[in-house]
Amino acid sequence: KYDFIFVSVPAGGITDVMNSLNEQEIQGTIILVCGIWYDHNELNKIMKGWKYILGYPVAGGNISDEVLNCCVFDHFMLEKEEKADIKNYKELIKLFYDCNVKLEIPYDMLEWIWIHMAINAGVITVAGKYGDINDTTASAEKLMNSLKELSEVVISIRETTKIIEARGVKLKHYKNELLPYKIPSKIAAVVMKKMFAKNLLTRKIMTLHSNINDLLYVCQNVNTCGKQYSVKAPVFYENCNITGLSKALSKRQNK
């Protein structure tokens, strides 16, 4: 039995983890800190019988030859107390406080994760269009140095966030997250390029996202959702359909 169990898995792997915890009769409050595309009802079915809360680490990395290459920021996203069905919320807050990790509390954590995934889908598909989806580091470096690509990223993200809006999310609750994509795309691109040049942590985190299955999982879900709700997103859909990314998506869907 544990106070807290942090679950961070890629590509929709929550069900397998929870089955494993159940089989081993492990108990504790679950902190789900991963990309989640399920809605609240679907997630509650998966987490049936467990007390859990949603969060999201502002971090990223990969493991190469048993070495963890990662980038960890000084803050963490966490669901607000009134929306979390756990009894030890204050203990969780204290845990982060004792570790000198700041907390950011969004309006709704699951909706924030959807928006974050939509933003990532906009970035990934542009990087895949102009780079090599199988060489994520080089593609990310190229993207961050190109005003043209960054401008297209802004346009793509505007489209993908409309997909989230069609899913029932009121974007007005997430103005701070979406503000950078409201200004003219070319101006936003200049700001983003300067930010990537100066902020080494942000630049590093872009190059460390290398789990292809996880990246494609994000794009696939946003793409499917947009078409399901008949959302107009020509730039995003076109980038999903380019040769390299389209083949990778099709391969994953067939699996």
C-alpha cells in the first residue's frame, strides 16, 4: 500500500497499468500524469475502484542505452481539489511543496491535457512535413530555426484547438495557454524563434520527444476527432496526409 502511485505511460497504456496494479493487489492514490484522450466517463470506467487525480509533468525525455536524458521544469500541472475525488489532496500538495515544485491548477485538468495534445499535434505534423518523422531530434531543430515552419505551426494549432472546442471544451477557460496563437502567425513565429533561441530548457524538451508511437497516437486521435465533428482544418489534415506521416499513421491504425 502506497500514499501515491504516479502513473506515466505513453500511447494510451493506462488500462494495462491498472490491470497490473490490480493483479498485484497494489493500493494507493493514483496520480495519472500522461496524455489522455478518453473523456471523463471512459476514464472513470478504466479507473473503476481507484481513487485518482489527473496531473501533467512539465518535462520530457527519453532513455538511450539505459541513460535517462530528460528535462524537468520547476512546475507541475494538477487538477483542482474540488474536481479530484481523493482524500489526501493536501498531503499531495505538501509533497510537491517539500520538493520545491510549483503547482499550476487549470480550470479542468483533462480538458487542459486535450488542448496540450492538440497543440502537440499541430507541432508534430508540421515537423513531420518538413523533416523526418523517424528523426525527431533533427526535425525539431529544423522547426525551431525556421520562421516558415513556426508560422505554419501557429496556423495548424489554431485549427487543432478548434477540434478540441468541437469536443465541448470552452476555450475561454484556457486563454493563457492559447494566447500565443492568437497573434498574427508571422509575428508569433518571430517570437517563438527568439524564445527557442534563449530558453535552453524549452529548446531541449522539444528535441527529447522521440517516442514515435506516442507522437503518432496524439496526431491520430486529434485527426480522427476533427473529422468526426466535421471541423475545417485544411492545414492540419494536409500535413497528416503527407507521405511519411500518412504511412506512419496508417501503419499504426492497422496495428
